[in-house]
Amino acid sequence: MQYSKRFEAIFPWLLEWEGGYDNDPDDPGGETNYGIDKRSHPNVDIKHLTKDGAKAIYWKSYWQAYKCEDYPYPLGEVVFNCCVNAGYGRAKQFLTAGVNANIFLNEQEAFYHRLVEAIPKSQKYLRGWLNRTNALRKWVKLDTTYVAN
């Protein structure tokens, strides 16, 4: 399969955050492998999913489906990460706040804080979510880091 240069560049970064098989009962997506979850992909054999299989899913169901290539760098990469981690509906919400990667990431992080308030058992994921968005800022070379109030 032929992938774009931008997708090829961000995919290894994504796998740093989405690697390995997991079946956390607190994860609303259920069983996951390489970040591909059973709820979103009910016809995929999650337990036996390969890295190449996950890459093809990320390419078609996320990068291409949500037209990440059409956004300027680094916004396309930020939107892609959000679609994977929080869903396309959330990504669309964050885009309405402004078409700037830093503003988008600030909105995403504020959402994570609201989510923890609404669903306290998700607190165990908060540090990872914030670390991930800060790592993305570094990866795309944005110079600010989110600081919670």
C-alpha cells in the first residue's frame, strides 16, 4: 500500500502511544491492539492484528477518512492524533475553536480534564493523555506546553 510522506512520518510516533495488546475493562473501546479498538472496529480480530494491519486501518479509517493531508502541517497531524485518541466528533469541535495547532491541543487537553470530572474512573488515563499531547507538541516542534490551571 502507498502511504503519504506525512502519514509515514507520524505513524511511528503514533505507535509509541498506541502499541501493544490490551483489554482494560475501564477502556470504553474495549479490547485494543496498536490502538485499534474493538468497539470502533468490530470486524477486526484485535488480538491477532499485526502492525501492518493497524497501519492500513489508520491510513484508511483515520488519515484518509478525515482528510488529514488537507490540513497544513502540523494541524493535520494534530487532527489525526485527536481522531485516533478522542474521535472525529471531538476533533471537529476543537477545530471550531481555531485553526491553530496549539489552540487545538489546548482544547483537547481541556476536554480531558472535563472528562475526568464527568467520569472519575478515567483519572488513571489523564497523565498519559496530557503526556501524549505534550509529546505531540514536541514532535511537531510547537514551542508551548499546556499548563493546567
